[in-house]
Amino acid sequence: MKKKLAVFLAALLVITGLTACGQKEKTTSEPAVTAKVAALKGPTSMGMVKMMADQKDAKEKDYDFTIASSPDEIAPKFLKGEFDIVALPSNLASILYNKSQGKLQVLAINTLGVLYLMENGDTIKSIADLKGKTVYSSGKGAVPEYAFNYILKANGLNPDTDLRVEYKSEHTEALAALLNDKSGLAVLPQPFATVASLKNKGLRPALDLTKEWDKASKNAKSTMITGVVVVNKDFAAKYPEKIKKFMADYKASIDYTNDNIDDAAKLIEENDIVPAAVAKKAIPQCNITYVDGSDMKDKLSGYLQVLFEANPKSIGGKMPADDFYYVQKK
């Protein structure tokens, strides 16, 4: 009898111990955190507006959003740890990865090609027609410069000698220069290309630079990728569930923007990105998308390889390693 009682007590202790362990495991869940997110005025933030709207009514904030006019406003702060997640030009993500020795990861592609050559007139029919012209642009050291230079060189034009490219610090400045030049040309991304068309009926999209890129890189199997969303690597390691939620929320928000253009346009105006009338016309041209995982890695690495071969400096001097691409754990 004593022996049976001893066995029973031992079994009870084991069960109790296992239960206690299970309770401990349940209490070691990921701590709550508000992710500090930054994006640029344009397609990247246009795809986030549903997330922003949802946060306004939330009792507990999952995200704290900042919208900036220029990458220079958010890139240094991101490297200092003042932002956890940022939407950036794709080549700048690679530059920052190399500069920080791998302290960031790409979560997803959020914008494909959005660049257009806008003309105040009707003389430009091909890249060859740009010889001897002056073209306003923004994004020096970012996608607009490197993509445009790649296209020019592929068509036999030297960006330094065959034409003059006058760079402005922001897209709005390039737009203003175009509007003030009766025979002006400018490389503008959406939605600024749409803004230009609405402000001056004489302006037209002379060339779709995404199509020109595809022609130039047809043998490289590369597509133009304007923007990506990246995360601080340490933050991703510490808060994997938060990252999983962010990626799901961001995809849903992008789908909302693309599928509910009128409502999304109102939210875009409320967040002071662009007026609703501009957003409504621009969204279908903005190539706002969501691509993650291995598909993201294949597309982005192919694009960066083309930039690297054209100008290693454009992506920070070398191709990023495999850990540059975030693969969500299942």
C-alpha cells in the first residue's frame, strides 16, 4: 500500500511539474511593443494609409507612423535606432545594409516601377530624342538617378555629356522646375507625375521608364523595383510576432489601397500625402504591391544585380548577402 502511494505521489509530482512548465512557457510570450514606422510621401505611404487609419481608433498602438518628404529625413534616424521599420528606395536599402554591416533586412517589395519622363510639349518619342536636352530630376544617389542612367547608357547616351540632368533635392522641386519651363522635361515618380498633368494640361508622360527599363534589361530578367520596406535586424529577432503581424497588416493595407481607390484617396489626403483627386488618378499608375519571401528575394536580387553591374556604388559597393532578405518563419 505504501509502495502504491509512493508511486502515486511521484506521478503526481511529475504531472504537476509538467503543468508548471507549461504555465511558464505560456507566460514567456513576446512583450508588447509599438513599432516606430517611417515612410516617404508617395506610393510607399499610400499603401500604409489603412494601417494608419486603424491605429487612430486603437486603444493600444501597434505602430507609430512618420511620413517624410525625403529619404535623408529617415535613413540616418533608422541607423541610429530611432525607427524600427522604414520604407525606402530599394537601392538605398542595399547601401544602408552595407554601411551598417548587415543591421537591416528587407521584409517586402512595396513598389515596382513608377518613373515617367514628363514633357511640356510633344517632341520626345524615344530615349534617343533626349540628346542635347535638359532634364530635371530628383533622387540623386537613389533609384531615379541610377535607373535613368542605366536606361540612357543602354540606348547609347552618356548621362554626363550627351544631355544635362539637373537634380533637385525633392520631387516637388523637380515638379516646380518642370512647371516653370515651357519646354521642360523631368523624370518624376508617381504620384508627382500625375500632379504635373493636373496642374498643366500641356504636360504629358512622354516615356514610361519602367517599359524603357524592361527593354534595356530584357536579357537580365530584371524588373524595376522602386521601393522596399526594411526592418532593424535586432528588432526583427526580438519581436518576430510583431513582424509577422506588421507584414500581414501591410499586405492588407496595400490590398485596400488598390481595391478601394476612392476611400483610400480620402485617407491619403487626410494624411497629407497628396490631395484625394491626385491620389484617385495616380493609384492605378503607382504599381503599389506586396511581395515577400523567396519571390521577393529573386526579384530584388535580380534588380540589384543589374544596378551593381552598371554602377557598384548604386547599391553600396557590393551585392548584399543572403541575410539581407527576411524570410518569415512559419
